[in-house]
Amino acid sequence: MNEKQILNSYEIARERYAEVGVDTDKAVAVLESTPISLHCWQTDDVVGFERSEALSGGIQTTGNYPGRARNIDEVRADVKFAKSLIAGSHRLNLHEIYGDFGGKLVDRDQCGPEHFASWIQWAAENGLKLDFNSTSFSHPKSGDLSLSNPDPGIRGFWIEHTKRCRRIADAMGKAQGDPCIMNIWVHDGSKDLTVERKRYREILAASLDEILSEKLPGMKDCVEAKLFGIGLESYTVGSMDFFEGYCATRKVMYTLDTGHYEPTENVADKIPALLLFVPELMLHVSRPVRWDSDHVTIMNDQTLELFKEIVRAGALDRAHIGLDYFDASINRIGAYVIGTRATQKCLLSALLEPLSKLREYEDSGRGFQRLALLEEAKTLPFGAVFDWFNLKNGVPVGPEFIPEIERYEREVTLKR
Ligand code: RNT
Ligand code: ZN
């Protein structure tokens, strides 16, 4: 496709959308200014640089496609390359285990902003703002219970870790002049039946209260709910009900991972409910296949609905978009780019919804007309707008990014 064709198609699309009251230029401008937080862990199967050991704590990557990033330079090179194929300005989401530890073993209760100074500098040089995550998995003290552990020694270790992580996030936020969002996800749960469901939740709430009591203006907290983890199938301490209650009463941001609910649940519908009671949302956009499998995000009905609910709720300023999937069975950079571009497609599709007309129909009880327009909106020339967005931002249009990734594979990742 040449530039002229893309421009012509866009002109036609602009008119078609204008007929249903949608301003495509405005939609593209919103898309451009909405950052997506890229999850650094897609580059290396969530291994990190602490011990470089297999993943534990209820999550798992499957596949052993060659080319995994093995160190900080490779992670940075891969993120930078992926970003070059994605339009807009984005953020980078780091986990504590991705610190610059200089080859030394820095235990989780010893980490500090100094281990992230080179990340702060690198991010600034590359036009990325940072988000952050404490890491309770893949550690000898992870066990089944971390922040909810009745043993004060183990619990104290993870409380100390999480407090230190918040200070790291605060340093990142101050350096970038924009709050760093720090996610707390703990895998805590039980493989088999437990008779202490309430007790562990009381401990988790108390640990979190202690952790969050330190005021740190450079960062914002979010806490992530989950259905279950592998090996922890019978009980999850930080369930949805637990964190909904926690976030609503403590006024903390709720992290909604699209893989963390029953497979038939409508995750999109949680957005307009949660927004009434929690201050903000952090999204972990993922693709569960039968379970929390973390397949690469694609433009499917679930993801389209998710973004429609955010836009319909007028909540783009209260819903932060992050990705969370890890597929090791295909080219990892390809997976990174597919999922991020798919997320943008879903957001764009939501921004192009003929909402005022649909609302007019709904308010006047015209149900047939509403359904008809919802159906017709699906075949409006969406692709022409997405192509224009990519062209305008100087990144590959359509499948043009495939050979770019093949080249990077040949020249870089296959040589690892
Ligand atoms: C796990 C959670 C969590 C992790 C990352 C690596 O089920 O989704 O967000 O995937 O922190
Ligand atoms: Zn997640």
C-alpha cells in the first residue's frame, strides 16, 4: 500500500464517520496521546535478572522459542525495537526483578532506587515513562503466602520488599515528573482446602495498610485481584471481592487483569461498576484462553468491549492501560507488537463509536435503531483510520511490520 492510497482511504473514512457524527481526527489525536504501559516481561518470559531461575508463584510461560532476552541490554534493545513499530508515546512497566543489580545478588528486602538509576536514565533518553511492580514470586521465600503469611518473619520480609518498591516507584515518578504507577500483585493462596480463608485476608489487609501508610507523592498504588494461580487452585487470598472491598474503602486504584475472572464473565462490565467506587483503574490487558493463559492480546470481542466501556464511561483519564501477557511460543517481539497494536485497535474502535447518535436512540426508546447502528458501526472503514494513524506516526502500516521483525530476528535474537 502506498502513502497516497492510505491518505485517500482515510479521506473517505473521515466522511463516512462524519455522517454518523464521529470526528476521526479527534479520535486519532486521543489515541496518540493515550499511553500504553509496555510490560518488560514479554521480552524474557518473566525471568528478570535476580536469579535467572524458572518462574514460580502461580504463573507460567509456555514455549521455548529462541531469542529470549537474557540480560538488561537485551531487554532494553528489544523494548526499543518493539516501540519503534508502535505509534504513540508509551510507558514501560518494570518488575523489581529487572533491577540493574550489577551481577550481585540483591535480595528483595535490600532493593533501592540505586538499582533503578540506569533504568530511569535509559527511559528518559528513550522517551518512556516508567511504571513499576513489586515481585513476590520466583524467590525462595515466596512459598504459598507472602504478605498474608502468619509467620512474622516471612511476612515482614515481603512487607519490607513492598515498602522499598514504593520508594523506588516514588523516585521514578519524581525523576519523570509524572507519577509512576506501582502494582502490587501477590500470588498468595492455597493448593488445597484451607480452613483459614478469613484469617489470611485479614493479614493481607493489615500488611497492605502498613505498606501504603507511607505518603509518597511521586507514585500511585494499585492492587491486583485474581481468580487463582497454578498450584494454588483452591483459594486466592487477594480475590476480586477482597480487592474490590479494599480499594473502595481505602480509595486505592484497582488493577483489572482481563485473565483474572471466570472464563465466561463479562470483564468489560466490571469497569462501569468499579468506577463508581474506586478512584482509578489499572488495566492488565491479556487474552485468557480457557484459563488465565496470558496469550497475546488480539482484537477480539472481549477486548473491544473493554475499551468501549472505558470510552462510554468517559474514563480514559481514570483508566491506565497496561499489558500483561507472556507468550514464549512465538517470536517474543512479534508477540509484543501484535498485542500492543491490537490494544490500540480496540481503543480506536471505541473512540470511533457513534456514541451521541446511539445515546439519542437509547434515550428516546428507539431500540431497533440503536441495535441497527451498533451493527452498522462494525463495518465502517475502521482499518483506514488505523492505517492513517500508523502512517502519520511513522511506523509500519498493516503487515509491513512482519518483515521488520523477521529482520531483527535474523540479525539479533537468533544470534543469542
Ligand atoms: C499474575 C498477574 C501479574 C503478573 C505480572 C508479571 O497473574 O497477572 O500481573 O502477570 O506481575
Ligand atoms: Zn496481571
